[in-house]
Amino acid sequence: MAIQVRIPTPLRKLTGGAESVAASGATIAAIVQDLESRHPGLKERICDDNGKVRRFVNVYVNGDDIRFLDNLQTAVKEGDEISIVPAIAGGAR
Amino acid sequence: MIAAAPQEPGSAARVRRLRQASVALVGVGALGCAAAEALATAGIGRLVLLDGEVVELSNLHRQLLHRTADLGRAKVESAAAKLAERHPATTLEPRCERVTETNADACLRGADCIVDATDGFAAKFLLNDAALRLGIPLMHAGIVRFLGQLMTILPGRSACYRCLFDAPPLAGDVPSCQEAGVLGSLAGTIGLLQAAEVIRYLTGTGVLLTDRLLTYDALAGRWRHVRLRRNPACRACAHVTPHPAGL
């Protein structure tokens, strides 16, 4: 079951520059694990040492924030679109 | 999404609102130069420019109000001088100081809007909290490398920055603009859009970027909206008195 995951520009060095990559899994947690196996290093950019989504990263399923769904246990299915949105801080300098 | 005001005013009233408005622009660098020029061009009556830094050579490719001759000069003074040449009717108030927890309320009180053109998470969370405390709309933006983000916060009415991101990352976890670099034209693009948000809000025209985050991927040339919602447990805005949508 392939699901497309949109990768933000700061993380694309881990996906060979790909804007969108395929991943398999029935939950966000499984998707993140699959992403890690295909693109090593991605998981630690999304999750902290305790396995929770980092507080400056948000994950969306079809535009809905997983924090308001079931977090990493949010179910996903083929055709869903997952987006990773990191906080970015630049601006003045 | 929130309409800027219940009824759109006529053009004379819109111009008057811009002329009577005071905007606090925090950060007069990459975003701030673009936003300041656009706001002054639109006829904003008073622009308070806040930044404690001086112009450096590495700034010049993206901070369009500063010149080589300005190196070492306070950014607010450099910007105010350029803006005054073109926009003598706009009252410019350059304040060479960094906005901090201590001085934020004094720096921002009285403004009709705050433009967050700062660099660094601490400043962005600080401005979010100050805007909520003071009940002043905040036009937030962030940029790094090829990615831009933009949202408008109406205190107590729309999702705030802490509804989106609960707390800043630890130092070093996410690179700043200074560390990672940024595409100069991306900074200008996002800064101009912040000004457009201010103008829409002040004139009661159109629909604001509330409860949605606009992202611009300058590598793919792709714009996207991410739906946001207020976090009912948000420690910053859950108990804030709702801002009246229009002026």
C-alpha cells in the first residue's frame, strides 16, 4: 500500500531531492518507520528520542493535523496524502 | 479563514484607514525590507521599525533597503532613510532595539498590527505571546533556504503560532536563516505577502490567512495551504478575549 508523503525542502537532502516519496504502512508510525528504512535519517528529524513527533514538526493527513486525530497511531490508507511541516524561523538576518 | 471585516468599506475609507494606521514592523532585514517598502507605498500612516542590528555585507543580497554605503549602520536608520525619500507622508519611527520579554509591550502597544519579520524561534514565540497579550493582530512569517511560511493571527479568534507549534526547538535543532541561507527573492516574496495581509486587515478587504498556513516551496514553485485549527488547550491563546475581526 503506497502512500505519498510530501517532504519539505529542509528535509529533501535525505530524499535525494525528492519533493514527494512513497511509503507503506497502516498508521503514521508505520509510515515513519518505512520512511526511515528507505531514507535513513528522516525518522530522527520527525520524531524525538522518545518516539514522539517533535514539537516543532507537524504531520498532516489530507490536510488534518495528526495531533487532533490519533497522533502517530492515526490510520492511513492508499490515496491519502501525508505532509510534514516543520517550523522555520528565518526572516530578519 | 476570517473575512477581514463584515462589510468592505469604500475606497476613500480604505485609504483613510491606511493613512490612520500604525504598524509595528519587527525585524528590518530580509522580510522586513520588502514588507516596509510595500506598506509605505500603500500609504500606511505610521511605521515603527524595530531592530537592534547593523547592516552587514552578507545581508545585502536579500535586504533590499540597505546599500553598501550603509555597512555598519543601524538597520532601522538605513531603512528609515530610504523609506523617507520615497514616502514623506509616512511617519517613520526607527527604534534600534531588540524586542525582548522586558520591552515587548512598550514597543508594540498602540500598533494596529504587528509584522513578524524576525529571525529565530525565540523572537517568533515572543511576538506571538505579546500580540495575544496586547490583542493586536500579528502577521507571522518564516523563511529558510527555499521554504517560506505565512499566517495571520487574530488574537483569540484564529489559531496562534503556539497552536501550530507548541514550543521552540532546542538551539541547534533547526538552522536559522543566517546559518542555512535563504533565496533572496523568496524573502521578498514572503515579505510582500505579509504587507498584503496587513493591507487586507486594515482596509477590511478580502479574506485573511487565518486558520491556515500558506507555504511556498521555491524549489518546486508550489504554493500550498495547510489547514490550522485553534488548539483548545493552547497555553497561549485558549483564554484570550476574541479580537474584533475588523478595525
